[in-house]
Amino acid sequence: MRTALTLLAILAATTSAHPQWTLQTSNTTADLRGIHNVGGGVAWASGTNGTVLRTEDGGYVWQSCTVPLGAEKLDFRGIQAFDANTAIVMSSGPGDMSRLYKTTDGCHSWKLNFTNPYAPDGFFDAILFLDQQHGILFGDPSPQNMKTPVEYADNFRIRVTADGGITWGPVSATDWPIKPGNGLHALKDESAFAASNSSIASKDGLFWFGTSAGRVAFRRLFEGSTPSPFLFRSAYCAGAVDPLSGECGQPWIDFENVQVPINHSTPSAGIFSLSFQSATHGIAVGGDYLKPGDPANTVAYSHDGGKTWTAAQTPPHGYRSAVAYDPTTKIWITVGPNGTDISTDDGKNWRALHPDPALHEAPDADRNWNALSLPFVVGPHGRIGKLDEAALKR
């Protein structure tokens, strides 16, 4: 009887459902990787060739923004918005191709706020704001650079802001002796992926990042439900001062490090996206982006804040670049090049979603997606979709 019930559960978990994405008109052919839903009908998207889009009516119309001066060839892989007028967009690329621009007038004009100081090395992977003032910028490890004396060689690069993105102060790992694979200290050839602006996550005062080595590192940023006004504000510097921000390095050395059962066997594999729906319940997704149809070790879940991770019993049907939780339906959603999958049991089992020709749904509505900020999803060639929550319940 137990075997029969288990088989029925697996069949139910893997039975395909209808698609949840209604395709929208973006009026661009740019590859989109950045998306941020502000709420109240306002959302922003970003992509290649300096592309930034904005909607104020829930996606009925997407407005093409002014391209920031000098950004015509940049790849905007992350965007964080605060309202219909204010947003910060992050470009990803080697050296000074990684930059931050900010608009306060609804994307009519932009100001260059920060350029990668580690050039010709370094690469921005993700940007995340805890509120309108406190933000985190996460980048790949880079060699020692005397322009940033408070940071050390071959560490992941983190910069933080307490003034809405005007000033970005450094985070440093001052512990000794250095232990590769501990916190910001990278393993050999370890990096992060800038596929969906979600290689970092924060919830209820905790912060996590995931890497190409299948590692998740996490630490507490603050106690309570909201950041202190003094968070990310450096104290008096007794030693070296960062010349870019005028601040000393904030010592983040109290990381916990966990190996996650996600495929990281090649340079194109690892953790691509993290999301936590509470301080305890989180999902990591990834795999090998050069093998998008390979479902092996593409999802793991944690029920203790990232201290331990378990591989999904029934994984998605391929590599996945982004994952998010929909609190309305209490369903996890993950997307990638070859499709969309959902989980109703906190990541243990996943089932594929497919279009229904009888409902005249687009045959590719479930696939070719890069990044999520529910209810929106974005992908290559200007693809934008909006969540149809009713479809999840069919």
C-alpha cells in the first residue's frame, strides 16, 4: 500500500499543468534579465544594449526608457526600483563594463553612480536593496587592487550603501588565516552567475549568496524586521580607508558555509538563483546552462535558514535560472530556457507547466525565461510574461 501511495504522489507531482504566463508586448528585441515589480502596477525591466523598460499599469503598456549616456553597449542584468520615478540599474561585464546608474525622474535621465573599481578585473553579479536606503552589490572575486586597499585578493566583492546608492562602501574579510570556501574567501575558480540578479537573497535580517561551486554562505545583517538607520554605516577607521567611498571596510567574517546538492561539475554549472519566503524556508536552483534539458541536481530546498539543504525528490525538467515564491497561491515557481515548473510542497517535488492549445495559448508561453519578479517574468528577445494565478489552480 505504501509503495502504491508513493507512486501516486510522484505521478501527481509530475503531471503537467497549464501555463501561468500571459505574454506581453515589450516593443524591444533586447535580451531581458533584470525585472523588479514595485507594486501598484509599477514594474521595471532591463537588458542588453542599455535597455530599460517601465510600466505603470501592470504591464498593459511597457515604456522604453532613455538609454543612459555611454551605456548603449552595456548589458543591464539587474534592476532595483522604488517607485514609478526611482530605480537603480546594474550592468554586468568585465572591468568597467560593470556599472550602476540611477534615475529619479521616471527614466528620462540617468546618473552614473558607481563603476567597477577592480578593473580590468571584477564582474558585478547582483544588486539587492533591503529598503530604499540600504543596498548590497555583489561581484565575482578579483585580485588585489591598490585602488581599494581595504579589500583583499581573490575574495568575492561586496559593496553596501546606506544612502540610496549614492555611496558604496566596501565589505572586507579580515579573518586570518584565510580559508578558501569560507565566507567571502573564494575557492579556486569559484564565482557567481549573473543570470537573473538572484545569486543573493535577504529575508528577515539574514543574507545569503550562492556560487558556481554549489556553495551557499550566509550571515545575519540585523536583528528585527527592518534595517536599523545605522546599518551599513561604517565606524571610525583606525586603519586603511577606501578612497572611493571614504569609508573603512566593514568586516563580514561571521559567515556560515554549506555545500548544496546542486550540479557544479563544470564551469557552466552551479547555483544560479536563491529565494527565501521566510527566514527558514528557501530554494536554490541551477544546474548546467549549457545542458538546459538535464534535470539532474537542479533544485535543493532548506527548511532551517540555509544550514542544511536537500535535493528535490522530483526535480524540474531542466536547468533553471530563477526561482520565486508566490504568497497568494503558496506556490514556488522556477523558470529556465526549456520551461517552467512549480512546487506546492516547499521544493520537494516539481511539476512542469505546458500551454493548452485548446485555450489558444502561445505554444512557447512556458519557456525561454531568464528572471522573475512576480507577477512578471522576462527572457530573451524582449519576452515579458505576467502570472495568471488562476491557471495555477486549473
